[in-house]
Amino acid sequence: MNTPVPNWLVRVFALFRPSFKDIVAQLGRNKKASNEKAKKLPGWTPGSHEEAILASAESLFRFGLIK
């Protein structure tokens, strides 16, 4: 089970890891993503969840991130 990291802990990490500072700026923001615009394009339909998972796994192998 994935447990989210508390915001305060991310802020503490940012004191020691500069790469976390970009994340701190995003804390508390509600991001809403949608494919509604893309669905209006002629001939485009979203792929299945299974296709997305397989494509992601193939990319990880291709880029050598997993063996």
C-alpha cells in the first residue's frame, strides 16, 4: 500500500536536497487533467489501461531502467 509523504516532510527534505524545491512549490495545488480535448480530435480514442501499462513497461525496458 502506498502511503503519501506528508507535506511537512517534503519541506524538510527540500532544505537538504535542492531538487525537492520544485516539488514544494507544487504542494497543495489541485491538478486536474483531462483527455476531453483530445477526444474531440477526429480518429483519436484513448487506449485501454492494459495498453498503457504495457507501453510503460516496454519503455522502462527500452531505456534500461529495469532489466
